[in-house]
Amino acid sequence: MRALFLVSLSLALAGCSVFEKDAAPANPQMATEFAPAVSTTALGAAGHAPAALDKTSDAEKAAALSAPVASGERALGKAVVALGPPAEAGIWVQSVLISAPGQGRVVAPNGQALAVELRPGSGGALMSLSAYQALGLPLTDLPEMTIYGP
């Protein structure tokens, strides 16, 4: 037992040299060098307004909002959707709940329904910029949509 204590003590004392205050740093200039200042702009400062990216007309959005419920339609499930790529035109939703492309609709948490193009997806669900704007949703929201399809 005493031998184990002495071995432990000698190893502990040998490690003390690592913490000596008089030891010179390996690279003395590391403490005095700083990266140059970086100039940044606010997000969106050089971007485009959402309206400039939305190529769907107001008439198309109104038609999608007033489209009747298709017969034989069934609920595919609920998905939290994020804004999809703004450059992809049209009124669509993409989700793993959708197995084949087609026509369907989504219902927002406020009960408003919108006819959409259904797109199979992988990962998180996405919805088009036009669909977000037709439903009057803020572009930063992550609403839970009920997706209906054939």
C-alpha cells in the first residue's frame, strides 16, 4: 500500500513541471497577434424583397385559396414546414409524407386552406414562398401544416 502511495506521489510531482510559471511559451507572438477587423453588413442588406422573388400572380394565389376540396382526398399527416428555396416558383409543398407528385392542399394552423402541388421530399418539410404569402404567413414562421392528398 505504501509503495502504491509513493509511486502515485512521484508521478504527481513529476507532472508539476508542466504548470511552472517561469516556462517560456512555445510561440511568444501568439499572445500579441490579432486577426484583422472584418467588415460585415446586416442580413438582407444586399438582398431582394420577397415580392421581387415571388413570380406567382395574385390571381393564381386567389384561385389556390378558393379551390374546392377534391373528392377522395385524405389527410397525409401534419408537418412543420420551413420556407423553401425562393427561386423555385409555384405553390407547392415538399415533405416525406408525400409519396408521389400530384395535387393536394395544405391547411394552416389558422384553418385557412390552400391548393398546392405535392412534391415528395426527404428531411424537413418545405413550402414555397408563394404558398407562404398566399396564406399570409410570416416568412420566418415554422407553422405546422396538415397536408392532404390523393
